[in-house]
Amino acid sequence: MTTTVWSATSLRPAFLPATTAVAAGGLLAFALAPFHALWLVPLCLGVAGYQLLQASSPRQGALFGWLLGTAYFSVGMVWIYEPFQIDADRYAWMAPFAVLGLAGGLALFWALAFGVAVRFGQGAARLLLLIAVLSLAEFARAYVLTGLPWAAFGQFWIDTPAAQLLPWIGSHGLSLLTLGATVPLGLIRHRPVAALLPVIAVGAIVVFLPKPPVAALTEHTLRLVQPNAPQDQKWHPDLRWSFVERQLEYSRAPAADGSKVDLILWPETAIPLMLNYAEDVLDEVVSAAGDTPVMLGIQRRTDGRYHNSAIVLEGSNVPAQIYDKAHLVPFGEYIPAGNLMARFGVHGFASQAGAGYAAGPGPRLLDLPVGKALPLICYEAVFPQDVNAAPGRADLLIQITNDAWFGTYSGPYQHLVQARMRAIEQGLPMARVANTGISAMIDPYGRILDALPLGVAGYLDVVLPAPLPRTLYAQTGDLPVFLFCIVLGGLALRRSTTLARGS
């Protein structure tokens, strides 16, 4: 099973698996939004399993895993180059280094997993060990150094019945199931039954999952406001107030059917001023909204620290409630050793003041006319553990974001997928407002009930779905799947030891 096709002394045998790794990783990324070419998942991960069996040393395995991951993350997260185009004269040259550097860094987790699987795995148990340690590597990618679980395997399945497993096993469980079903396909040439059995079994389970019912609706109506301010114009002195005027106009408009709007939502950093100096603008917001509360994004300074915040206005320009973003984007919203780096002119892209934002104290619930809401600012919706850390059960999730940073290619669509996953995991509806789109009302099964498309200015009055009972994942978080991966890895090691003694 460990026949050597890689050789350090032969260029051709080494070139083939390296090329295969790059091709498989790059193609696998097209299973993510907006393409969702799902047929590539068993093909690419099956190839990865096959190549793992051929590797004759941990070094070869690690190299294959690193190339596979670097290609996957480079293609899947190519939208990372977009923020560097906002001020292209200064930053465009950094874009390729950022994309490849980030991809190569994230791929180190995969390299470690593949190297460990080759080092300690024997025969077919090597695949079982890879499933366990790659799943643990994905846990590490989601948690270590503030984490970045973007492009996790579970995101492939958002529009399939498999997504309805999220309330039970979460995103990491769905990723584990993806690997468990497809990596054994690497055995297809020598043990076809063993290769096909897992994918057939998982497929059968998914096919027979009951279809989610129509979500029940509450009597509450929310207005989602999408100003569509391009990032290169959003803070322009001659243009920025036109976007505020646009949001005021949308907030002032009567509901089409004459019904009452219970809450108006504006996106992240909707006001191009610090809260500390925005009294007059907030007066206009309150006047436009009438007696309807407004939740909006704005920056604020307190005790010498800058925050990316969400505030709630209830008939006054003084915020009734404030949430400060707690999970900040490294190098986007803050720079490690920021005060020192600021002396050299290096700031976070999104920060408009100071050396970067300071993190808020953590998740909190806001008491709104439509129920208790867990606010999420921008990519906080990427982290299921952050949503699970809420200090109580919310009635809905609210995400305010500015996806203009992500361009128009794949980033906004992938961000939306992850928001929908959080709704399913928690069994909660999500109201999502994005500056340039996609703003949407998402039901607790992850379905989009109504939406404003990317690149469109407008507003949407949407009825709030009712929450479901607290899900199993909301109660347990990632711990059960994490422990299962450890047990699975132990079983694979034990089987490998038995095979090694018998060889």
C-alpha cells in the first residue's frame, strides 16, 4: 500500500503528485460559493486519499498536503486581493503576497495533518488517521491565533439536505462527515467496496433526512436598508453624505402595505463619523425613522480606544444600547503591536482612526422591540463558537456588515453562506444587512426568505420568522465532535500498530 511513486532523486515522479495536489486543491475550491460544483468534492478528496497512500515518507505527505491546501485556499479565498485595490496606488502590490501568504499559512495545518497520517498510519488505516487529524487541523484553523474557519468543508453543502445536520453536529461535524465519506475513495483501485461504502452510506442518510417545514412567522416586520456605497466612495468627502441621505430616505419611506415596521437596520459603519461627533446626524436618523427604533453601525471612541460598534436609537440621538465588535479582523481592523506599527504608517484597512480598533468585551444580547437579538458585526458570523458564546438564548441573530471590502466575485457569497450556517446551527432567524449586499432575511433552517442582490441600493420590509427550540449544537458546541475526532485518531493509530506488527 505504500508503494513509492515520489522520489527525491527523480524529478518526474515528484512532479506528478505535486501537480496533482495543486490541481485537486484548486478544483476543490469550486465546490464553494458561488459555484457549488459539488461533484468535485468526492473527486478531489478521493485523489487526496489515493496520493496519501502512495506517499513513502512524512515529508512527502506533508508536501502534498501543503500544496493541496495552498491551491485550495488561494482559489477559494482569492477575494482577499480586493481590499488591496481600494487604495491601489499604495497597496495593490501587496495583493498577490497576501493571497499566497495567507493560503500558504493556512495550508500548514493541512501539511501537518498529512505528515502525521503518513508517519503513523499504516495501510488503509492511514486514511482513517487522515480523516481524524485533518478534522483536528480544521479545529485548530478555526481557533488558533483568533482563527479563520473560512472555506471549511461544511460550507460546500449549504443548499443540500446535508446542511440540516448542522443543528446536530455543527460545521466541524459536517466537515468530518465530508472527509469520512470521500477520503476512502482513495482505495477505489484496490478495494472498491470499502472505497464506495462510506459515500453511499452518508449519501443515503442525507437523502432520507426529512425536508424542513415552512418556518413559522412572527408578527414583527424589519426594514433592511442597503445603501450600496462602494468602498472607494464610502468615505470620500464629496460622496459619503449622499449614502447617508439614501439611508435616511429609505428609513423615511412608508411600508408598502401600510403595516408598521418594528425595527430598521442599517449596515456596518453606516455613518461616516465617530459616534462622539454624530449628534446632528443621529437626530436626522431619529427624525426619519419616526417612532421606529434604528440599529446601525458606527465607529466610536471611549477611554482613548476606538471601537467598531452597533448602536440602537430609540427616539433619541443618545444610543439606548451599544455593542462593540469583539472578534476583530487581524490586519484589517487591527495590527498586532498596533501602536508601534502606527509610527511607521501601518494601520488596519478598515480602521478610520487610530492604530486600529479595540475589541469589545464579548457577545451580548440586545433587547429590541422584535425580541432579544445577538448582534454580529461583519465576520463575527464566520465563527460558530462566538455565536454559541452568547450569554443566553436569543430570539434572532442580526448581522450588520460591509461586504464592499470583499468585492463582487466570491467573497460576499461565501460570507452569506456562513451566515446561513449560523442560523441553522442555532435554529434562529437571521436578519442580515450588508452595505453593498447581500442583505437578506434568513429563516432558522438557513433558507433565504427575501434578499436584496449584490450591488443594488434599496430597502426591504421582511416579516421575522419565529425561532426554533434550542438545538443540540447550541447546547454542546464543538466539544462532542472534537472528542470524537480524538477517539477516531486513537482507533486509527491502534489499527496501524496492529498492521505494522503483522507485516
